[in-house]
Amino acid sequence: MILTKDNVEVGVGVTLHGWSDCVPYTIVRISGQRVYIQKDTATRLTEPIIIPGGFAGVCVNNADIKYDITPNPDGRIMCLYPKKTGAYYYQNKPVTIGRNYFYDYNF
């Protein structure tokens, strides 16, 4: 679910989506329409399996890698503004509710 002005709340975990990567954040402050998010810590629990291929190798278990995600009080803080639709984006990339981390080893 996309983060909007109607469902924003301090303490909620959100995910900032990149091209193929996803990074977890926590909403730490709301000021008017501005929403401040702080980067969480993602600790990898499953090792990637890389086999020969492509330019340097191919990760065959990319989607199966698990992470432990925890709020980080020292994490980087960013400010989000809503678009005219009321949805929050960062550099035209969507922000969704829920903490998820994904690193695309094959990109």
C-alpha cells in the first residue's frame, strides 16, 4: 500500500523503492505535510549463492535471502513531500507501508 497523507503515522515502518532495490525506514516525525523517515538497519540472515555467469556471477537465491530489520536511531533522516495525489514519493520512486529490504545481486 502506497504511503499517503491519509495513512501516515509516526512509528510506522515504510519501504523506499529504488530501481530494483528496497530499503526500510521508520517514520520519525510529521510536520504539516512533511514526513521525516529514518533509515533502518537490515542484517542479512541468509547468504547469497553466486554461480559463474553473466559479468561476474549470478545469484540464484536472490529472492530467498532473508533479513532482520530493526529501527536505527542513528540512521539517515530524509524528508518526504506528498504529490498532488496525496501519495508520498522520493525522487519519483514510491514509498510503501511496511518494512522490506531487497538488494538485487543480479542488477
